[in-house]
Amino acid sequence: MNIETKCLHAGYTPKNTEPRVVPIVQSTTYVYDSTDDVAAVFDDPTKSLIYSRFENPTVMAVEDKIAALEGGIGAMCTSSGQAATMCSLLNILQSGDSFISTATVYGGTINLFAVTFKKMGIECIFVSPDASEDEIKAAFKPNTKAVFGETIANPALTVFDIEKFAKIAHENNVPLIVDNTFPTPILCRPIEHGADIVIHSTSKYMDGHAVQVGGVIVDSGNFDWTCGKFPEFTEPDESYHGLIYTKSYGKAAYIVKARMQLMRDFGCYPSAQSAFYLNLGLETLAVRMKQYCENAQTVAEFLEANDKVESVNYPNLSSSPYHELAKKYLPMGTSGVISFVIKGGRSAAVKFMDSLSLASNEVHVADIRTCVLHPASATHRQLTDEQLVAAGINGGMIRLSVGLENINDILDDLKTAFAAV
Ligand SMILES: *Cc1c(COP(=O)(O)O)cnc(C)c1O
């Protein structure tokens, strides 16, 4: 199946007289004929369903669809993108370990890595996404167990050189984890470039309609967990009668362990209802991503030609320092998210934002509707103008998430707001 077809058909194939649409199985529990049947699933939880804290037929249909879209061997949904990031790393790391991440990852991710993981005894070593091979190699320590980056960073819009980071991670016998939220598997499939694990906030384009918060972890099945650095995969798990993940589950060791250990213990699993909404979004993902890119390209070119705009950051523009990487990894486009700096600083930005009528002011991105955010007034509100400069955020910077309205209506709205500044 091609990817457009997978969006509609992967993960659920109804048999004779079964429902056409994946059913919502809103049940916490599953029934067994005998005590022996229950005992058997506790011996091998992959044999049947136990409890909806970590598995559910509706959610699993969506997991199979996303695994197919990314080209992985398995996936596990989570109740948020944050939970996916957390589990993707805690499945590998423990207290005393470190990992490497690019410094331009999502703000919530930076907080998780630099503050909360630190409290748990896990160190994150940040490197620039533009770091040279030597700089990345120099960041490794003997206890470094993973490398992490975002295909297109939110909100910095830097493009991650997946092949470069994958090569160095593999030379050091550690996996590369890629947050592929903004491109979605329609615009980029990191596994094809060497990523071992792919994660998403499904709250963004995958859902697309802003109706559920969710995340997902996809396992490529390609990483060799028996390389000697990961005893948790190759030594008996006492919480499962001495089961050894690499022995019992082979290539699927990572994703089975994530569900059987972490999801069992943390319980950050989505509801069937949320997975159903996510699936509706996924069905139209291929069509939507193409249109987001087309609309955003037109808007980015319009902004670049506007004399009230100081600069435009959109990796698909030839003026972007990430244009070459974007052509390589994102040949179909770089999603609907643009950031730009309006001349006149903070007050001009606020005036512009408040003069928009179609685009809504919201702390969300990658919605089907055009939306805007002024980082200096919202996510970075506590900073003074001087601190904003130090943090690399211009008071006049606006993040614009271009939606699927008619392009002329989007442009008219922007033109009206510029006229008011
Ligand atoms: C939003 C976002 C997250 C966090 O996801 P939530 O679903 O909000 O928890 C992680 N990574 C990226 C790139 C995001 O944009």
C-alpha cells in the first residue's frame, strides 16, 4: 500500500459483517473462560488482552496504523506527546545514565530533560543541531545511552540532520530517537534515514483537529539491544518471571518492554475514545499535509516580500540556512508552521496579532485552523526584552501555524493586520 492508502486502511481490516469503522471498545477489562487462561496471559502478556491501562483494541488499531505509516515494526500510544518522550527514554535509561539531545527541541521537552530527568539522576547533554561530527562525538560519555532530536524543531524550525546523528549514535552503540511531530510520516520517515525510535505528539497534525491530546512511540526494530550496553533487555526481568525481552520478542524487544514494564507501571495510556478521534485525523493526514505545505509556502513568500517584516523563518524558503537539509529530508515541504519577526518589536507584534480576525490566538500549533502565538507574551512572558534577546527570542517574533482555510482568506487576514500596524 502507498502511504495515502495506509492512512485509510492500515491497522484495521474488518471481516465478514464486522463494522466498517474501527469500533470504540470503551472497556477497562477483558473476559476469560478460565483461571488458566488468565494465568497464561500473565506469563506472556502479548498473547491476549489484560487491562486497558496498557492495551485496548481501538488504541491498538491506531498503533498498528502509525507503525505502518512510519515503517516501524510496532508502536505504542501514550496519553500525551510528553508521555511518549518520557517513556521513549525511560525504556532505555536509568539513574546514573546520560543521553544527548539537540538544544532546539520543544520547550516542554527541554524542561523534562533538564529539570525532571535531572531529579531522577539522568543527565541530558545538549548539543547544537548544527554541531559538527567532532562536537557530537565529544559529547559522548561512557554512560551515554541515547541520542535525541526533532526533525523540524518546535518552535525554532531547525532541521535535524538525521543521517549524521544516526551514524554517530550507531558508532557508539546507542539508538537515535527522533521526534517527528511536525513533518508526520507523510513528509519524512526518519527510520528510512537511520532513526531507531520515532515519537510524536499526536495532538498536532496527526489529529489535526485539536480534539485530543496524545502521543506515540514507534519502534523500527533495527537497533541491536544485545550490543552489551543494555542489560535491561538481555537479563531476566524479575517483574515478569525472569523473562528476557531480546530472547522472547527479538526485534520487538523495545516496544514490548515499553508496554509491559513502563505502561504497566506508569499507566499513561490513551482512552479508546481519544484513539478513535486520532484515527479520524490520520485518515486524512496525507491530503492535509500536502495542503498545509502549499498554503504555508504561499504565506512564507508573501511575508518575505512584505516590507513590514524583518525576517521569515521557514525551512522550505531558499533563504533559510536549513534549506539544503529540508530538500534532503523533507522534499514535499516543511509543514504549515512559520515564524517571522515583524518590524517594530513587541508592540508591533501585539498590534498585528490583535488585528487578525480569521487566525486565532492560541497556545496550540499544527491545527486545521490558522493560529498564531506571540512567544514574548505567552511561553516566554516572564522574560524582559533584554532576556528575550539573550534567549534568542525577538519581541517581534510571531509563530504562525497556517491552516487549511482558502489561501486568499488567510492572506486577506494577514494584509488587514499588517495595515493596522
Ligand atoms: C507539542 C509537542 C510535544 C508535546 O506534546 P503534547 O501532546 O503537548 O504533550 C512534543 N514535541 C513536539 C515537537 C511538540 O510540538
